[in-house]
Amino acid sequence: MIEFCEISKVFNTDLLKKNFQALSNVSFSIPEGKIIGFLGANGAGKTTSIKIAMDFIRPTSGDILYDKSLGGSKKEAFKYIGYLPERPFFYSHLTGRDFCKYLSQLSNVSNQLFKERVNKWAPIFKIEHALDRYIKNYSKGMLQRIGFLATIIHDPKLIILDEPLSGLDPIGRKELKDVIVELNKEGKTIFFSSHIISDVEEICDSVIFLKNGEIVFNGSVDQVISANIKPVTNISYFKENQVKTIKVDNNNKSNQIKRIIEDGGDIISVQADRPTLEQIFYNVK
Amino acid sequence: MTEAIYKIFTIAKYTFKELVKSKVLLNVIFLGLGLLLVTFVAYSFTYGEPSKIALDFGLGTLSLSSVAIAIFIGVGILYKEIESRTVYMIISRPVPRFSFIIGKILGLIGILVINILILATITLSLYFSIGGEFQSLILWAVGFIILESVLVLLVVSVLSLISTQTISVILTVISYICGHAISGIKLTSTYKLNSSFQVLIDLYHFILPGFYKLNLKDFVLYEQKVEYSYLFASMTYGLLYSGFLIMLAIIIFDKKNLD
């Protein structure tokens, strides 16, 4: 849907300081219908990449291409994109409903459709009780929810979320993750940045790792995990009133199991040593 | 085009709504009371023609209060919009940047005009209640105060796009003072005898806003006749300069990296 072509971005923050290279030749594409996680440590260049995709800032070099599903041009694309920024600040003297209505009017959503969509999504985001309160009285979680509602009020095809789960409690995170999956089932493409890797692993089809402004991995979650599986098996067994776990080489697995049984141990489980995305990410770092 | 206009008015409407709800109009009540008090005190201590003094003080303080309100609302709104990143939610929609900036400015002008009209009503009510006579030039003077405040609002808004809030306020106040003083400077012998100073002042006059052209207070007070051609020329100047500042704001905002 969106293709980053050799995007570089250099910031010149101070005349006396050296230029800061935020992105170096970053190229990747966002395929339709997937949930894509955009991973990287703080300062890796995730937000800068998203800001370039949204035309808030311009790249030093390179191009962003919007395909036909997004109208084929930058001007058209924003009709089909929903964007939620990191650390959402909204108009504090408007109510949540006013704010959503404001954004829906800018996206040419009719009053009827606006009402239908608010009636559908506000209970799912658990924000319907606060829709008529001023945003200045919202908590961080409520801001995230109203922001999410406003992001999807025009029924976008592509939803870009910048750290949507940061700062939320575990229940809030779980609820928003469920909504992301639900939206994806309805055919929306979701692209979201995060540094909480377990969240990405849980719901994403593919991931893009960014490190110091460069792509270090771009592929499916299964692909990255299977590429990092070591030929090691974890064997858990019960012996002398204790549960013990040992790691053995795959070639030696059968012999080791036989030996445990001969020594009077009861095998509990035999599992391939599958690394989590988080472990892989730390190794990449 | 119709869609762009619709979006401009949507942005203007919600900017206006946000400002009304933020209770910025409450300030006007205090300013209005202050205005009444100052005018009343000046009137009470005057012998001769107290209504003229009331009008003099009234229009003077109305003009200054209007400029203060223009600076107050103009300096914050665009700056905060970018700093607190509320702008992201708006321009991530199919909204061209020029629509955003024009919509914001129109919303601000709307709230500014209402503020000034409330204050003008208070001032003129006092003037008429103590026997002041109606002259059509009073209405022109109020109209020009509105135009002057819109210019100040636009100057401070443009500056806030390229600078900090404090510097924007300082530069706007300087340009306001110089813009009024420039007509007086041109009458001095320093200006007439010093050619390099003349070039400097003429250049300033050509580029920066000549606020003195929108000052009708002396004409009103001394009941001088003003040709309609002068009034229309000054009004055209104010409107064209406002258009120029809006264009400048559009160009700056269009090129601006919103990071």
C-alpha cells in the first residue's frame, strides 16, 4: 500500500553540532491486509519514518509511493489512511464527541455514518460514557481510546499507529490489541510501531526491525523465529520430588530421554528451544 | 475547490468553538470592566467636554485592548498546535496545509472580532449615555481598530511559525509601535536631512505594516473631515496587507517540517 524507496533523513538541529542521520536508505513496503509491527529501540527512527509517510516532514532523499488501493497519490492517500500519533494531545476544550465529529467532517463522513460508527465503536473502545466530557478531563488511557476511535471514524483502509499501546495498563493493552486484530479481520491493514516486542509478536503477521536508522530485518514473524531456532531441545522431567529441565543437542535427544527413563525419571515435556521475538531482537541489538 | 472551502470553514468553526470553550471571552469581561472604569474616571475628572474625553480614552483603550487580545490569542494557537502535535490529527486527513492555516486564522479572526465588538459596545454605550454625539466616523474608527487588530494577529501568527512565542510577541509589539511612529518620524528634520536614514525608513515603510494608516482617533476627536478616498485607501491597504500576511503564513507552513 505504501512503499518506502531509499528514504534518508538528516536533521540539522544546531549550526554548531554535527548533522544527525535519522534514517539511511530505508526501503520497505506495507502489504495489504496484514498487521505489520515496526520495531526498534527509542531513537531508532520509527517515528521519523512514520512522519515521512504522513508528510509531516520531508525526506532528505528518497520517495514514498502510495499504490492504487490508496488512490495512487499522496493527495488521495490521506482519504484512506487513519493515523494515531504517539503521545496523543487533542483539543482539550472540545468534548470527545466533538473531536471525533471534527475529524469525521474533515474526512467527509456524513452525520448519519458518523453516528453509526460512534455507536458501533465507542462501546468497543469502552469510551461511550466519556464522549460528552471535555478532553481535558480524560486520563491517558481514555485519550488513547478516543484517539483510536477518531482514527478509524472514516473507515480507513490503512491504519498507522505510533506506539499505540505505550503507557496503557495490561487490561487496556489487551483490549486495544483485540481491536487491532478485529479491524484486521474486517480487512484493514495495520502498521504499528512499538518497542514492546511481546505485543508485536502476539498480533503481527510480519515485522520490520529498525536499528540506528537502518532496516536490519523485514519479514514474517514465523520466518524470523524459525531462522533463529537453535538445534536444541528442552527436556523437563520429574525425579526425586523435583521438576528438572535440561537443554540437549537435537542429535543427542533420544539418548538423553532414554537415560532419564532408565534412571527412574518421568518425562514431563520435550520441546524445541523456540526463542521469543524479544530474545531475537536483543541478539540483533 | 468547494471541498477546500468546506474544510477551511470546518477548521475555522472548531477553532472558534475551542476558543469559546476555553473561556477566552471571560478575559473580555474583565477588560470591559477596566475599560469602563478608566473611561469613567477620565470623564469624572474632566471639565469642558467630558464626552470627548470619554471617547478619547474609550477608543484609545479599546485599540490597545484589542491589540493585546490579538497578540494573546494569535501567538499561542499555531505555536501550540505544532508543539503539542494536535496538528497531526488534522493534516493526516485529506486536508491541504493551506486549508488548515486559513481555517485556523479565520477561527481566530472570528473570536477576535467578537471580542472587539463587545468592548466597542461597552465603550460607545458609555459615550452615548453621557451625551456624546453620533458621528459616522466613530464606526469607521471601530472598523479600523478591528482591521488593525487583525493585522497584529496575523503578524504575531506568522512570527510564531518561525520563532518562539516570546520573540514573536516582542517583535510584534516593536512592529506595532514603529508602525504607528513612522508617520511622525517622516516629519522630523533627521529624516529630511539624512539620506541614509531616509532610505532605511522608506524601506521599513515599504515592507512592514504602517499601522498609523488605520488610526482614525484624532480625526474623530477633532471632528476633522476625512475624505472617503482616504478611508477606502487605508482599508484597502489593511486588507491587502492582511492578504499578504496570510499568503506568507501559507508558504511558511507549507514548507515547515512538523517534527
